[in-house]
Amino acid sequence: MLDITKDIQSLTTFRRQSGDFMKQLKKSKRPVVLTVNGKAAAVVQDAEAYQRLLDIAASADEEEGIRQGLEDVKQGRTRPAREFFAEFEAKHGIRR
């Protein structure tokens, strides 16, 4: 969860105190929003926290793919594998 009192800082402050920010990132695992002229410009976060975010996103993509596949089956938007492969082989000139 973002703590606006600590996790939103100017880019200038970040540059001047980057060592302190790195310690904070490692300890808190929370991202820091960096601002330029008062507007959000970038987000910096600990590498381990970023990897965890990537893992969550990949898992969500997999789950969504499965959900869509199950919905296709439910809606009758499928066909037998033999039919697909026969069409694929004919289209690409593949012989068995």
C-alpha cells in the first residue's frame, strides 16, 4: 500500500538522497512515486518487489487464458483437433 507521506517524492530529492531511498525501498518493499514539477513522472521499486509483481501478472495472464478457453467451450466455440490439424496441414502444404 502506498503511503503518500513517504512514498511520493520529487526526483530532485531522490537524486540527492538516493542511498536513503534504496534502503527504504529494500525495507518497506513499497514503491516510491517520483515527481517532476509536482506531477508523477516515474515509479521506483525494489527489484524483489518488482519480480513479485511480474510473477503475479504472469499468473493472472495464465488464469485469464484458461478462463477464456473454458468460456469458449461453454459457448460452443471449439472444434475437434483433427479438423484443425487437417486444415492447418492443407493450408501450409504439410504432408504426413
